[in-house]
Amino acid sequence: MSNPHHYAVIVAGGSGTRLWPLSRKDLPKQVHKLISDKTLIEETVERISHVIPLENILISTTENYSATIRQILPTIPKNNIIVEPLSRGTTAAFALFCETIARRDPDATVISFASDHAISDVEKFHCAIRDSYDFVEQHPHSIVLIGVVPDRADTGLGYIKIDQRVQEAPDIFSVEKFVEKPSRVVAKRYVNSGQYYWNAAYYCFKAAILTAAYDETDPRIMTAVRTYMSTHVASDFEACPTMPHEIEIINAKRFPLYVLPASFQWSDIGSWGALHDILADLSDETGIVVKNKDQHIDVDSRNVMVMARDTDKIIATVGLQDVIIVDTDDVLLVLDKKHSQDIKKTIEQLRQRGLEQYL
């Protein structure tokens, strides 16, 4: 029997430009079917619904995505889709949905998730959710971060370093520090140390406690949110300061941060290379991944991914290795897999050349 005071929020406001040109500002990656015949956000809702009932699952998004998300997720109650009138960063998004939930249920405990991740070992994922809720119920001023045990030195992810063990069975540690996207040498050292975990941005907390923490951090955050909730005027919400690190900005002495390590298989699908790694595991030994095999011909290639929308076009690959091809209506991307993280440089060049219609 689920606890009626337990809520989950799926944060679905990001643009997902790292999977450009498939993912665009108007169609971010969470609304694409990349792993299965369901969109990433549908998969996320399905995973969580085994622990949290649909009436307690909320979606946090922005005005430009709200109609699409409502269409994709018809089973989510309409008033459970929390819409920001414009994007002001993740802190503003968290402040808005926490204030919304706290007004509905002052005793609410919330766990937040990204909308566009891939997870296997789902039972371990569910255990981590339940353990996070349990700890926060016992320590209501605390914030629990689910830290994923790293299985490789990834330079595109954030890491959390643990400090003191505060609980056993399950293990929970205090947080020493956060590190964003280290170099490969440093990332290898982190993985080997056993003291660092990937920051999946899965957080568990009391809704009323997080709003109180934001009040202390910067009163402008909650003032802007509460004013907007009264007036529904976008400019009032715009007064909220842009702060990207929604948890790291909090006073950890007043609202202590803890890590619950979890060993489920996880990917933020943060690059074309990451997506290929996931899909290649489901492919044969050649590592060739093709969205529509009827439109692809290959000779002697390995570790190639072809994603194309035009079903009338044949794409032929010959003697390629570690290459990703993405063909959309208006853009053709040919990418060396090792340079997957450099998509952001392409995005920046498009902006500099005034070609934002392709974003």
C-alpha cells in the first residue's frame, strides 16, 4: 500500500540539445522514442508508477512543451502538470512544483526525476526510491540524493563525493562535495576510489522543507513563485533569479545533504555516443544500430548508428567505424562517436551564424 503523502515529480523542461538534430528546442529528447516504442517520458512514468500511483505523479515543464506532454501522457491528471510560463532554470522549477505540492499536502515527501534517462535493474531503482522516502520520513530536514555507482570514467557527468557513513542497511553517507564533468584522468581516479557516485539528479525531500531552504538561500526565489501563483503573470515568475544548481545552493548545515548509493544500470542519454552504447547492447556483435533496417545497407562497418526519418531514403555505409549518422528533414549529422560531447560546439556555431531555425 503506497503512502498517500509520497509524491514523484518528473522534471521535463530541458531542451536536450546534446541529441541535436533529432532533439530540438520545440521537440526535446524526452518526447522522442529512442529506446523502445515509447517516448522517454512515457518510460519514466511507467517505471515510477510501480511505486507511486498516477494521482501522485506530477510533471514539471514549461509552456512550450506542455501541450505535447499532455498529449503523450493522457493518464496524468491535468492539474498534475505544473507549467512554468517561461524557463528560469531548475531552481525556479523546483520552487514552483514544491510550493504547489506543499499547498495541496503540507506533509508531502517528494522525489524528483529527470524525464529522459534510461534505467535497467528496475527493482533496484524501486528499492532506492523506497529507501529514500524512509530516510526523509525519519529525518525530515534532510535531502537525500540517489548516487549511482559509476561503472566507467565518464567526463560528461557530475559526481558526488561522500563523506561520513550515517546509516547502514541501506548505506547512506553525508555529502562532502559536488564535482561537474571532470577530466578523464580525474574521472578514472574517482571511479577507482569508491568515494564518488554519479549525480543522477534524483532528490528526495519534504516539499515544505525545500521551500523553506530556498527562502533562506535567496528570498527572491519563493517571493517570485508565490506572487506568480497568485497573479499568473509571467513577468512575476521572471523575477525569480536563474540558479541552475537547485540542491547545491542550499545551506547544508541547516538542511543536510545525504547520498544513498544505488547500483542499477543508468544512463542520462546525454550524447549520441551514450545512446549508441545502450542500443548496441541490444544489437549483434557488429554494434550496428539502425532505426529502420529496411532503409540501410552496410558493407564492413562496425559500431555505426543510423537514425533517419525519411523512410523513402536508402542510407548506405561502407567501411565505417564508430560513426553516427542522423538524418532529419533539414539537417544531416555525421559524427565521430568519440566527439559526441562536441555537439555543443556545433550548436554554438549555428547560433553565431544566425541559423537558429535549425535549433
